[in-house]
Amino acid sequence: MRREEIRLAMLGMVDGNGHPYSWSAIFNGYDRQAMASCPYPSIPQYLGTQDPAALRIPGARVTHVWCDDRTDAENVARASLVPNVCERAADVIGEVDAVIVATDKGHEHVERCRPFVEAGLPVFVDKPLLDNEPDLQVFHAWVQGGRPILSTSAMRYAREFVEARRRLPEVGELRCLSISTPKSWERYGIHAAEAMYPVVGPGFISARNTGSVERNIVHLKHRRGADVVVIAIADMYGAFGRMSVMGTKGAFETAFADTFYAFKTQLEAFISYLRTGVRPVPWEETVELMKIIIAGTRSREQGGREVPLDEISEG
């Protein structure tokens, strides 16, 4: 994409997710007074600690916003300096160079993305890309057909977990890793899964969820002989992104802390993708992560059965 400044549309808002505010501000800057009224207090808090000169991602701007509720879109526009509020999401086609679908309910994403994929626009989709096998097959067909679609959790880019990858030699041969998150497995399990995935690497074999809808305890087996436990408990806000890494020679713990850095680095990777056409994350990794999410849900719904990832087909 050769345009000097890439025009982006920020699309959608669902309960419990304030990304349209924060992500738009990372591109555009923000109005402090208007942002103070953001219904997610942590957003003005971490934005307010940043150097204004280093806040924005250069070379891209959110020019259009649409939310499921127009009032939300108008509030985002005021707070994050977005000049155009749209009546319909599809109104941005022909007006922007790429779209960001800023919602985290995976079962909605095929239909939220379809108009833009069919129009040939690049799409960044908030985590999780999806949460079921039929939708995995739809997205896989789109990507195999050359459609530019990217979806990641910001936890992949968190400085704390990048450092964890560098520290792996300390533990010798990896034997066990645990990672925790609040909220639901369907919406937030991907945060924990994608945090640990680059540490362990590709090659997951199966998932077994012995928990419940509110208390997901998911045991993942890996071909390198390591066991991973992903814990997603609805009200466990005090343990978001706490990782323990254990091996034959040592162990260490780390915890996610710098939200702004993770979001900005994640969004920078999308802009780099638009500029270069080079995916920051291999599609095969996204497929494997989506299979982990699907298998964790399937296992829970089937009484804790161990679900092989290879029983889930991407098409």
C-alpha cells in the first residue's frame, strides 16, 4: 500500500470491549476532556501516561468510525478525533484503505467481515478471529483465496512475553507452562493462548477442558513433550496474563503489565502488513490457535473429553 497516510475505518463495539476508543487514539491522538468520559477508565489512565510525541503510529489515521450503537460511535469520534461517523458499517467501502473490526465475539466475525472481504479491503479482526469450526473454514478459504485478513491478540506482542521467549534457555528443556486470564474462554482464552504460543511454538496435539463455562481449566499437550495449562476464570481479574514457565534446569514467572505497548506494537504490525504484504504472523499459527479455542470449548461441552486438534478441519 503506497498511500502516504493509510485511511482506516474502526468498526463495531460490543459489551466489555473499549478498543475503538484506545486503538483509534493510538492512530489519531485524543481529546483528554472527551476521553475522560470513556466508559472504560483504564483507557484514559494508560493513554495519559504516554509521551504525547510518541503516542501515535505515523502514516495511518482512523478516518471513519461505526459502532453498533451510534451514540458509541459519536463518543469515540469525539474522544479519538475521528472525523466521520457512519450510519452503516458498509458505508466505509470506497472511503478507506483498510478496516479494523474491533469486536471480540468470534461467532460474529464472519458476517462482520464479509462485506469488506468481498470488497477486497484488508481486514484486521480483534481476537478471537472465530470460535467454531464452520467459521474457521470460511476464513481459511478467504485467506487461501488471497484475501488480506489478519487477527492477533495483543498478548503476542506484550513486552513481558517477548522477554519470556528470550529467557527460555534458563529453564533447560521446557516441561510445563501455565497462563491465566479472566473472563470467558470463548472471548479471552485467546489472550492466554496467544501469549504462550510463541514461547512453546507450534505443534499442539490436543486440548482437554475439565472446567465449566465460568471456570475453564484447559490442559494442552504439545509434541515437544511440554504440558500447558490455560486457566480462564470469569472473575479472576487479579491474574490477567500471569505466566509460569518450568523446565528441567529452572523456572521463572512473569506477568503482563504494559497494555499500551502491546496494543501499539500489535497495530504497528498491521500497518507494516499493509505496507509490505508480509504477514507478521503465519496464517498456519492463527489456524492452530483457533483450533485450540474450538477444541477447548468442544472438550468442555463433551464432559472433558481430550479433543485432538486434528479432528478440527480448516477445510
